[in-house]
Amino acid sequence: MAYQSLRLEYLQIPPVSRAYTTACVLTTAAVQLELITPFQLYFNPELIFKHFQIWRLITNFLFFGPVGFNFLFNMIFLYRYCRMLEEGSFRGRTADFVFMFLFGGFLMTLFGLFVSLVFLGQAFTIMLVYVWSRRNPYVRMNFFGLLNFQAPFLPWVLMGFSLLLGNSIIVDLLGIAVGHIYFFLEDVFPNQPGGIRILKTPSIL
């Protein structure tokens, strides 16, 4: 009975959110079980372009570190905001959601060439949070019962939290930057006088 309930709940997760979250959990599980190592997953331009280890373009978005507080924190935010986006502003627009993934991943990979980041999953999560927060500007947020603020401040609160934990904020800034570029091109610029919609989902999706 419990299995059926869990299975039903799992299948109710929208397809893109389900696929990405599952891939992240399975990748972490494989590392924990020592089936693979992080050295086989991280972003390394030389190994990608000179040794054709193309999988690194994807796997560096799937590993969030060993199981622990940081991993659970990232998984909760990834699952929550990825799902809310897919069920909210991207409802019935799966192809557009996939295109946002591809666009965000491409930009982060491009920027990753210059900022020496080896795993981009956390930045990708911040991008999702940023886009959701800008599309829901009037939602009131509560952070661990300590802070109350409007949704657009959430990415910055998370960046401050990362700083308190001693993490580099470059990852958060990258996610915010890419999220802002997507939001501007998709939601702001097309609605300006003379603006056009630059981001168009390819028909192949």
C-alpha cells in the first residue's frame, strides 16, 4: 500500500521535474555506492573537447556533492521550484520548459569556461528559483522562520545563506545572472515597445 502511494505520488510529478530530480538522486547514489566517482562527472573543457568525454556536459549538472545537509538543501529547492515552474507558468508547455533547461545549461557551460566551476547543478537550481521568483513577485516567503520577504528576494537570501555557510557565491551569482538573462529575454524584452521574442522553442522539441 505504501509502495503504491509513493509510486502514485512519484508519477504525479511533472515529467521534466521528475526526470531531472531522479537523475540527480541516482547520480549521487551511484557516487555514494562507489560505482562512479566525481572525477568522472565534473566539468572539464579539456577532457570534453580534446578527449570527447561529452557526457561531462550533462553530468556536471547532476551531482550536488555527497549526501548531507548541502545535498538535501539543494534537492529540496530543486524539486520544489522546478516543479512549481513546470506546474505554473510552464503548465502545458513542456517543450518550452525543456528549452529553458537547454538555454540555461548552454549559458552556464559557456560561463563555466571562464569561472573555473566544476559542478553547475547548484547554479542551475538558483536559475530556476530566480525565474520562479520573478514570475511570482507578490508571493510572501519565509526562510526558516527567521526572515519574511517578497519572492524576488529569494535568490539573494539563498546567496547570503551560502555565504554564511562559507561557500563561494560565484555559483549563486552565475545562477542569478543566467536566470535574469532568460527572464529578460522571455518576459521583459518582448513586452517593450519594439521588442521581439528572441527565444523561440525549436519545433523539434
